Amino acid sequence: MKSEFYRKILDNGMTILFEKRKVPVISVALAVKCGALNEEESEKGISHFIEHMLYKGTKKRTAKKIAEEIESRGGDLNGFTDELITAYWCKMPSKHLKVALEVLTDMIKNSVFDKKELEKERKVIFEEIKMRKDNPRIYVMDKIHSFLYEKPFGINVIGTYESMNSIKRDKLLKRFKEVYSPNNLILAIVGDADFSEIVEFAEKNFEKRRGKVKKIKVISRNEIQSEKRKGIDQANLIFAHHVPLSSDKKSYSAIILNTLMAGGMSSRLFNEIREKRNLAYAVKGDSEITKDFAYNIIYIGTTKDKIEEIKKIILQEFEKVSKNLTEKELQKIKEQIIGNYSISMEDSQTQLVNLLSYEIDGDARKFYDFEKDILAINLKDVKNLAKIKDYSFFALVPE
């Protein structure tokens, strides 16, 4: 699918991404190239804390007014923080683009970080930490990240009680001023708009100021562990393995391998674990692929007495792929992935995240080469990656 896409880096250092669509809906994001990867252990969660605070009021808009300006026009407003980026986005009728730009810009430039609101929001984040722990599926996802990487990177994006308690207003403001400068910002838009008008808005509303973003070293590790918990009926387990970062080619191999193993109801592990043996309901896979870190995960919900059997099946299936994967099966999986890619582009907000992710990794234009890059992977690439030597494994088990 041919897309009308524009990318420009302004004189102030700000990056503009725009995909033109002739539909009456537009998705807009202002994002900063900073996330959990840029945090020391003592300040873990500071990027996520700043994200929360930018919705709590500016010099001319209260928290309620920020939400009302978007929602009263039929729009959605939200944000997210991950390892590499913090983003603020809205999706609304395209005729209200100016409102979207003005509200997001106001949040980025004029947030007040009110002391009372800050302490209230700290408590909200504590509840978010509890929520993540109480949800078995989210908990094992968080846990496996800590098994794959040493601290501080191995600590969850949201931080800990200790780190969140230590982040005071002056520390939050210092990081905000250091990082939220035009050279670290990306304005991304997908929808019906005029690129020259977007550029004009950004040049007019963002002065030339350079900030700095520090980066923390990512150190890989592996661990195998289980944990018992009262009050749950199902064992939640997760298997993960690192993906080499030496080339893009290997990273695309990881997407193919993960889809082959656990990418839907036709995948190998879904067929072996659920369809043939009825050992689980949920069998899901995912790839986390960036220029700084990369891994594949497989999540399964099962009964506690079947954990070892399922782990054995997973390892056996990887071995089978490393020895017996055929060109026919590889081409079938490639077609599935390319189809998923095309479908993901349908929703403008999803496409917005796609473009931001690729820009953070180097250049959003690379996103449009995805089909070509997937097709370039050969049988040997995938079979070699399937030779699993080291892995991490965690199971949360009913007591």
C-alpha cells in the first residue's frame, strides 16, 4: 500500500512526521525521545510520572479543561510511557486539528506541576503499581523483563514504591526542563491535514532550544523462577529469549519466529498446547524489537501441574523449527505477518504509534519498508534463531 508520507527535521531540531489520509479523522501525538531506558535506579518511573503530570493542568487550562477541549469535540485523549519514548496523543475529527495541536502544545510547554496535584498523582501511581501486581498476566510480563535485564533497565517503567517516593517536585521539574526541548520532540500526525500548515505551527510555537537525554547501559541476563500466590486458580507462565542486535535482518527473523511459534490460532504452540493436548486457553506471543534491546516472549495460562510439560513442549518446538522448518511454512508466515502489518495501518492511532516507534529507532520512513524487509529473511535466518541456548522463564503458580 502506497502512503503519502512526509518527514522533516526543523531548524529547532524538532521532527515532524505526517501521513496524509483523506478521511475525516485525525490522530496527533507530541512525543519526547525519553523513557525508562534513560533512568537511573533511584529515579525509576520519573518519565511516567511526568507523563501523568502533564494532564494535570497548565497555566491556562485545568485538568478538566484539557480533557473537555478534546472530548467535547468527540475526541479521545491519552498518553503512554515505554522504554524509549513518552507520548501524548489524541484522536478526533480532522476539522479540529488546530484544537488538538493547541492543547497538546500547551501541555508540553506550560504544565504547572502543581504541588498538591503532584502528591495526589503520586498516590494514583502507587495504585497503578498495585494493580499491575494484582493482575497475574501483567505481573508475569513485568517479572520476565526483570529476568531479562539487570537493573536499572530491568525495573518496570512505572518504577517502585521507593523510587516514586524519592522523586520530589524539583527533581521532576529538572528532568522535564532537561528533556522536553524541541530537539527531543516528535510531532506526528496521521489524517487529513496540510503538511505545510503543520510545519508552520511547529516553527511558530517551539523555539530553538536544545536539551539532553542520558542513556543507561542495557545489560542482558537470564533467570528461571516460579512464585506461589494465594487466591488464583490458574498458573501464568512466560518464556522469553533474547534476540541478537547485530543487524536488522536478525530482528525481522525474530518477528517471523515469534509469529510462527505463538502468533495466533494457527501457530505451532497454540496447536500443540491447546488444540492437541488441551493444556491451556491462552497461548500468546509477542516481540519487543528495538535498536537497544530485543526479545521474544510466549505467555501461557495453564494448570500448575502442567508447567514442566508445557516448558518441554516449547523447547521441543523450537528445536523442531531449527531443524525442520520448510520454505513453504516460512512463506505462509511471511504472508500472515505482512497481512497483519497492512491491517495495523487501518487505524490512524495505531499507525501513529508505528511511526513513532520507527522514528525512535532511527527513521520513520523505514516503516514503509517492512514488507520488503520481511520478505528478505531466508530460511537459515529463522532456523538459526530457533536454536535456543539461553532463556528466561517465570511461572506464577496457585498456592
